[in-house]
Amino acid sequence: MQNIRAVFLGLIGIAAIGSLVVLTASITLAFAGMLAVFTVVRALTPRLKPAPVRARAKGARPDMRVWNDGRGTIIDL
């Protein structure tokens, strides 16, 4: 009876250690996966940012320049 109890407790101990090993490995893989995703997102984020928008005068064509030199308005077509 004593030997059966010892074998049973030994099997319970081995099962507990095995389950803790599996739990630790799965948590480690989950954290490694999240770290990999965050690293890839951080590497790609600067490329996804839009270019700064520059204001234009209403109705002005992009190739037309307008400025005032102090003596009058100059329109360069």
C-alpha cells in the first residue's frame, strides 16, 4: 500500500511539473509573438505616415507663383 501511494504521488508530481513546463513555454511563446508583432509594426510605422500637407491659395494653379515685391503684385505664369 505504501509503494502504491509513493508511485501515485510521484506521478502527480511529474504531471504537475510537466504542466508547469507547458504553461511556461506557452506564455513565453505568446510574449515572443507579441514582441515580434510590435517590432514589425514599429519598423513599418514611419513608412505609413502620410507626407505633410502644404497649404495652397484657393484657385491658384500649382505652376503659378504670386508675390508682392512692394511696388505691386507679380503673377508669374
